[in-house]
Amino acid sequence: MKDNKVLSYIEDVLECMPSDWLRLTTHRLDIYNEALAKTEFLEHFEKLYAAHTSDTSALGELPTAYDYIRLGHPLSSILEWTLAKLHGLKPGNVISFSSMTAPVLVDTEKKFI
């Protein structure tokens, strides 16, 4: 399960993330493309990962992470992407939702994690 490349990259991302990622409850609805919902963010994030690019300006240019299922946010999308990478799952199929009574993490193709 441990993938040092993934974990190292995520550490860099968390260190360099745009400050608005901590303040927004939903991510950039002004640039939201409903047809591409979660996938557009993940595709661009994967390209940054492949290039090991984690600077604040590159992260700030990512498309919106919003989707209708869970009011997505960059950090929740990155959490899902990381868990998928560490478990050999498709990142687009991992969905997390947090609440006081029932936090949920699911791979929509295979099983509950």
C-alpha cells in the first residue's frame, strides 16, 4: 500500500496549495464545467503529478473540483485520488463524504473501503 512517490507528492501539494483551498466550501463554481464534473480536475491533477509539479500557481489553475454528488473540493478530490493511487483503484470511482454521523468512502466499481 505505501507508495513513497504518491505520499511525497501529496506532502508537497499540501505545503504549496493555494490559500483559498482552506476557505472555500465549494470550489470555483465560476469555472465549473458540469459535463466534466470531477474528471476534469483529476485529469489535470494527474498531469501535475506525472510532472511532479506542485507549485501554488499550477495548483491554483486546476479546474473546479465540484461535483453534484458531494459538493467537491480540491482537498476532498485529492484525498480520493491519493487513496485510489495507494489501493490500485480508479480515482474517478472513489467518493468520500464526511458527516458527524456517517463518514463514507467508497469505490463505486468494487467495494467499500
